[in-house]
Amino acid sequence: MTRTLASLIHWICTAWLLVLPAAALYYLVNIDSLAALASTNLALPIQWFTVGSGQWYALWGVTVLYLSFGYAGVWYLRKAFRSFALGNWFDAENSRSLRRFATLLILQGAAKPIHFGLASVILSLNHPAGERMLSISFGSNELILVISGIVFWVLADLLVEGTKADAENRQFV
């Protein structure tokens, strides 16, 4: 059952690695769709009618850069779960992959306020002087990302200890 679940997680990660670039290209080509998405989802007092196409492309670039942390993290998570699905539980490479995933998860949680701040600056560039804004937000979602990253880091360390114990047990047999 565990190997089946690991295989399922591996395939979900693989699908995500295919969907995210396709979505990014879709929003690059259809920048108006990004504008509609941002104007409905960003809780910012932006004068949306003043935002130009250059600002939307800049927002797209900043967002893709922000999402690249998560993208790379899913790549390493996929790698670890592929190995788990093959039955390689105590492997140093799995530990490295999980540590990299944890590091990137922590970075994505920490980068969210920076992304939100850059988005608010980019979108308010056309506002009159004195009405431009820098809005930074750090909420429970970002905290959950950071804490989850720390938990995965600890699990990766436990996997290293398990690898050592497995190697030690093989010497006795």
C-alpha cells in the first residue's frame, strides 16, 4: 500500500510539473486572463484601469520567479517518491531530495511576502504620486509552508539516521 501511495504521489508531482509551465505559458500569451485573475484575487486597492500591459507582463515575470521555488521543490519531491515507489526507503539520495524540497518549501513561504510586495508596487506604478503602494502580507498560509518545510527537513534527517541503521544492520547479517 505504501509503495502504491508513493507511486501515486510521484505521478501527481509529474502531472504538476507538466501543468505549471503550460499554465504559465497560457497566462503569458493571454495576459488579459492574468489581469482578470489578479484583479479578482488580489485584495489590493489598485486602480485597475490604470494598469498597463507592461505592468501585467512584469507581474507575470515576478509570479513565475516566485513559483519557481515551488516548481523546483516538486521536482525533488517527485524524485524522492519515485525512489520510495521502487522500494528504496533508506537511501541517501532520498534524504537529499527531501532536504532540497524542504529548503525550497521554506524559501517559497519566505518569498511570498516579497512577491506580494513586488506585485503591489508593480500594479500601482501608474497611480498618482502619493497613491502608489507597497503592501506586504505574511499570514497563516506562509507560516504553514515554512513549518511544513521544517517538518520535511526533520523527516529527511530521520531518513539519514534510518540509512545508517540499515547499513549497520546489513553488516551483522
